[in-house]
Amino acid sequence: MNKDTELSLLSLLLPAGILDYFDVVGFDKKAIKHVLYENRLTIYLAEKKQIPSKYKDCKYKASGFMEPRIIEDYPVRDNLLSLSLKRRRWDVLQDEKWIKVSREWDEFIAQGTRVSKEFAAFLKEIH
């Protein structure tokens, strides 16, 4: 299977557009004790080295990664699905001062939660 096919399949499981900003760097599957699910599948994603567009015209440098953030997403075939997002930090020169910035993730994460927007909308609908 070629890389394009693999990415196409992954894009069906992941929140829309997330592969524009993240690379899949691994996954693991662990048995869990849960009433409905047998395993927890965790997909590890690392943010690509692309500065957020609003800082593109500034002087900047990569400043490493933040602690990964775990996001719960739709279950997949008897597996709870978690996404481990390893997000980048940047040093940006603004007004002659270096400030630390990172990308906003409101597009993928429901406000005030640790679940994907799509999954939060689904849960809200069935409630």
C-alpha cells in the first residue's frame, strides 16, 4: 500500500483536516476494562513544522514541543479512540520582543472539553 492510500484511509478515521497540520508518528492498542469497549487505540500525532499563518511575516524560530494533549474521538470497532497531539511552540519577534506562540486548535477541539468537535456534536445530539 502506498503512502497516499494510507493517508486517505487515516483521514477517514481522524477529524477532518487534522492531517494538514499533523503527521502520524505512531499508535498503540491497549486492553482496557470498560463495559462497552475492549481496547483503547491511541494515535500519536506531531504538529508539522509550519508556523501559524498570522506569524508568517514575523521573524520566528521553532521552540520545541508542548506536553501532548489527549483528545477523545469516536470509538472505532470495539476500541475507544484517543488522539495524542504533540503541539509545537514558536518564538516570534513582535515589537522587538520575543514571545512564545502556538497554533489555536478550536477547529478540532470542542471548547472547554478534551473531545473532538465532531464527537462533541454527536454526543450533544444523542443527549
